[in-house]
Amino acid sequence: MRKAVGPIARRSEVIRQQRERGGWVAAVLPIHYPRALLRSFDLLPIEVWGPPGIDPDHGAAHVQAYVCSIVRNALSFILSGGLDVADVIMVPHTCDSLQGLGSLLLDLVRPRQPVVPFYLPRGERECDIQFLAEEFRAISRQLEEITGRSPSLLELIECVKRDEEADGLLGSLHHRRNELALNSYEFYRVLRAREYLPSEDFVELARSCLACAAEAPNVGVPLILSGIVPEPMSMLALIDELGARIVADDLACCGRRLYPNGVSEDPFVRMAERIVRSAPDPTRGSPLADRSEHLLRLAAGSEARAVVFHGVKFCEPELFDLPVLREELKRAGLPSVIIEVDLNDPLSHQVRTRLEALLEMIR
Ligand code: SF4
């Protein structure tokens, strides 16, 4: 297969470079957060989606057995020193589990770094934007105290615009994925570099990928991937192996974060607009009708023939929506399957069997 992208810098390398130039690092829990605000304080956001494949025991001692593996692993990682490199830990109140993690870190198992929690609104009204902008102003005041820095509004708006450029290119990668001659595994490695590369470096990476784009043959049964995060990544290799391809996604770490540009000249409001006006997301309280319309629109635009709901075990925001959402999609002629994983487990035979059964039905 033609390679459209060279090696992608690893997280550890990116962190080392940030440190060498005197910058700071913020470890950020999922999903939505003010990336530009952190950058304006020279804090490089490094997202923590678990990580997968670590010893979860340190965290398991502090959380209930029915807490998802993203939260359990993140707590283990923090307690075992995996995030010692971070100067700040940011915990958005994405769901009950992350809210619980934020409380634990603030009150019971305090890490050495300051913990910055914040709330996200569960709606898309003007007042939701204003609420989120206020949350971002409060974070800004907290970061001033932590870092002793005080970026100007001009510096902040420049960071917001840099993010908008990077997210615009992220959108181009999504929309032109068929032209990139990358298999699913390679493609998601590029997309997920947005989780830790500085925006300006991601811009470079995305441009180099798009520069190599060419009409590639559309092979494989077209699928939409929905859920939180495509872990284990071997699941993507399995999709390739089974002769399918992901033509669009509704993943919390990817497609739900194709943030549109903001319009306000106030950088705090503009950051809030971008998040509040992004794709429907159960953790932001999006109505089911919006979610099914969004998925059907994605299917119509990409010719997807089915949806794979790839969930993390015990993820309540995702699980609550699925019965009704799947019924709606089925009524509209779009079949789906659910596969559930724990970040620490290898890919099971059950996942393979479910995917094979789905593909047999729609081929
Ligand atoms: S996987 Fe679900 S429950 Fe776990 S942190 Fe993410 S949104 Fe919350």
C-alpha cells in the first residue's frame, strides 16, 4: 500500500520537546476541553484516554467495580506515577464516572499536581454557551495562579484560531479519508495524533497526508464507527482484515470533536461556541433524535451500510441511548451491532464473531 504519511512523533517525544523548550504539560481527561486556553498558558494538552493495557489495580482499589476502564485506568496511571510528567490535571465533568474521578483527585487521593475540574452544559442554547464561557474564564483565573502567567486576550484568540485551522484540516482528513490510501489502523493513528500534537504540528501532519491524497479504489464494506475511542486499535486491523472499511465515524475522540469555527470576537465565548455547536454527543445531553439524524446523515453522505457501536464497558452515557437509537436506525434501514470492550482486555473472539455476522448480513 502506498504510504501517505511518514512516522508520527510519539507522545513521549512531544512531551520531551515541550519540556526542553521550557513549556509545561497538562494531562487532560476526555472529552471536550478548552485546548486553546491551555496553549495560551504554554501548557501542552496531552489527552488521557485510559490509557489501555496498564495494570488497573491501583485505581480499582478506589472506584466501584462498575466504573468504566477509562476512568479506572486513568486513576491507576496517576497513582502509579504515569502522569508525573504533567504539571496540571484537567478533569471535565463529562459523565458521572469522570465527575467521581475529579472528586477523588480533589479530596481523597490527591496527586501532586493541581487538579482543574469544570462543568459542561447539557444543551445548545445561547445560555449554554455563556455558561461554558464563564467556566473557561474561571479556569483561566485558576491557571494564572498555577502558572504565574497571564496571557493577553490577543494571545488567546491567536491560539483559538490556530485550533480552528487544525480542526479544519482534521475535518478534511475525515471527509477525504477515501482518498488517503491508508488502512483504518493507519488512518486513526493520524487522527488520534490530534490528542497530543501541538496544533501547529498537527496542521503540518494533516497537510502532508492531504498532499498525498489521490482517488483510491473504494474497497471493503462501508461502515460507520460510533462510540468513545477505537481501543484496542487491533479492532481496526480486524475491520480491515474482514474486508470492511470505516467511511465515517461518530467517535467521542474523533468525529464528535470536529468543532466548527466560532464567530465571537471574545475568545472565551468563541471556545464555548465551538464545543456547544459540535456534533451530537450523549455526554453533552444531545437529544436522541439529533443523534439518529446525524448518523443517518453520515450514512447517506458516505454510503455506509451499517453502524458499529463500539462501547467501553459500563459507559452509561453511551449505553442509555443505544436501545432507542438502534431501533430508529433499523427503521430507517441502517442495521447496527454493539461490541463492548474493556481497555485492558485483548480483542475477544466475540467481537470477531459479531463483526462477521454483521458483514454477512449486509454484503
Ligand atoms: S467511557 Fe463513558 S463512562 Fe467512561 S469516562 Fe468515557 S464517557 Fe464516561
